[in-house]
Amino acid sequence: MGGTAVEQPISAPFAAALDEVTGVVMPEGAAGCRRLSAMAELFLDTASARERAAHDDLVVYSSSAAPVPAAEGHVGFGQTRIEPGDVAGELFMTHGHAHVRRDGEAYIGQRGEGGILLAKDSEVVWVPMAPGVVGYIPPGWRHRSVNTGATPFVFISVYPALSGQDYDVVRREGLGARVLRTADGYRVVTDAGDVVHEGSAEERG
Ligand code: S6P
Ligand code: ZN
């Protein structure tokens, strides 16, 4: 990942610079990336993901957070950059999680095109994202971001610093839907086969 990590979280007021091309936040606290090999079983076609990862273990997405203390009252923020691409038609995405604490979160589109897939109980919602669009994730919703475009999709996230991420719930239950490439755009299809959203080629950039 990008910059020089700050060892100690910063409690004093500070300004951070967000590089909308690389997705790196400076000063930078926690940062990392997820490669295809670490995400294979999240894709519907796990075998294709594994096969591709075996000879080209691509970075699917990377994230960079400001060094805000993980303590009561603090507001964390960072950027995520999802690369363009797909596995057997399923568009590149983040792992996805629910918050450990019942906190909401806001995503702000920076660059490229994408969306947030949200699930709670049997409900599935797709929130399209683009530069200047703010997507709101209410408390209790599992959420995953997806790049629907042909260029990197970069967005800012802002969240209570103590909200935490539960990844296991997504490994167990998924997001209730998948985002699939079509001839002229993309389609959000629930696990039961219902189409939640049809996205156009323009939307995909
Ligand atoms: C944290 C927030 C984002 C994600 C990031 C990567 O609450 O939602 O910063 O952590 O987009 O996604 P994931 O699913 O790997 O945490
Ligand atoms: Zn979150």
C-alpha cells in the first residue's frame, strides 16, 4: 500500500489528503489489499477464481484508513479502491461485512462507477454510486461494494471508529445477491433469481 504508516493514532485535530487515483490516505493508519486467492470462495464460480488466482493472483481491492484512534467518540475514515474486472461475469467487489456494533456508515463516491449491495434479513438493496454521490448504510445492514465500471472505483468511507467488522456473517450468509456483467451493463440478481437492478453501459463507464 501507499504511504508511510503512522504508528500512533492521532487524537489531535489534523487534515488528511485523499489521493483519488491511488485510493491512499495520508497520513495513513491501517492499510491493506485483498487478492483474488483470498476471495475465491466469495465468488459464485469459486473454481474459476482459484484457477485464475493460481497463475495471476490479482489485487481485487485495497483500502487505506486515516490513523484515527479506535476509541469511543472518534470517527474513522478511509478510502477503498476496487479494481475493474470480474470472475466468470461476477464483478470485482469487496469482501463485505456487518458492523460488530450496530452503527451506520456513509460512503462518498470519489472516482469511477460502482454500487453498494446491502442485505438485512431477506431484504436486498442496491445503491448505485458515482463521484459526488453519498451512499448511506443504516445500522444492521451487511454491505459490500462493487466496481461496475471499466476503471478503478474509489470511494471514501466514514464510520464510528468503534463499529468493527464482522466478516464471518458474510462468509456464512453472503449478501443475498450477486452483481453480474451483462452485454450492455450489469445486473443485480438475488440468490432466488430476482433482478433487483439493471445498470446501463453508460453507468458502467
Ligand atoms: C468499514 C468500511 C470500509 C470497508 C472497505 C473494505 O466499515 O465499510 O472501509 O472496510 O471498503 O471492505 P471490507 O468488506 O473488506 O471491509
Ligand atoms: Zn462498514
